[in-house]
Amino acid sequence: MDAYTSPSTRPLYRGTQVVWYLLGLVEVLLAFRFVMKLLGANPVAPFTNFIYRATDFLVAPFVSVFRIAYTQGNVFEWTTLLAMLVYWIIAWGIIRLLLIGKPVSTPEAAVKLDKLE
């Protein structure tokens, strides 16, 4: 049985799709936050308020890592960029873990092990 006919291949593929989709959603929300803060968006506007509230918990672990740079009402939020990077690395790690379950043939495993040496 090869990787194309293994019953575990489809769930692994779907799992990786879900992780990349969730990462994309988080990254888009954080990108909106970053740009809105950078351009000085009105925090009372409903859409801006929604984005800030939806992403507050995502940036909370990183808030005290860097100082926030203010320029004439605009904010360059390094913490949001750090959050985007960290969440991308976490998603990449989850994908790598999921792919450990991918079926591999003995010859394929031998070739990959030889490359690691």
C-alpha cells in the first residue's frame, strides 16, 4: 500500500488544510489590526473595534515584548508582527507533526534517512 492509496492520507490532507485555513484567518485578522493601528484608524468605528477586540487575545502574550512606537496618532505595533510570526511557526510545526503520520514505503524511508546522514 503506498501513500496514494493509504486510508490515512486523506485525513492527514484535511488536517493540514484546516491548520493552514485557521492560520490564514488569524494572519488576516492580525494584518488588519497592524494596518489599522499603523494608519491611525478610528478605534470607535464598528469594524475597527471588532478587529481590535477579536485580536486582543491573539496579541496579549506578546504585548510586553517590544515597546509600541507612536507617531502622530499612528502606532507601529511590533507585537502584532511578532504574533504573526509565532503563529506561523506554530502552524508549520503542527503541519510537520501531522505529516509524521503519513505512510511511507521502505525504499522512500531509506532514501530520506540517507539524506539525513
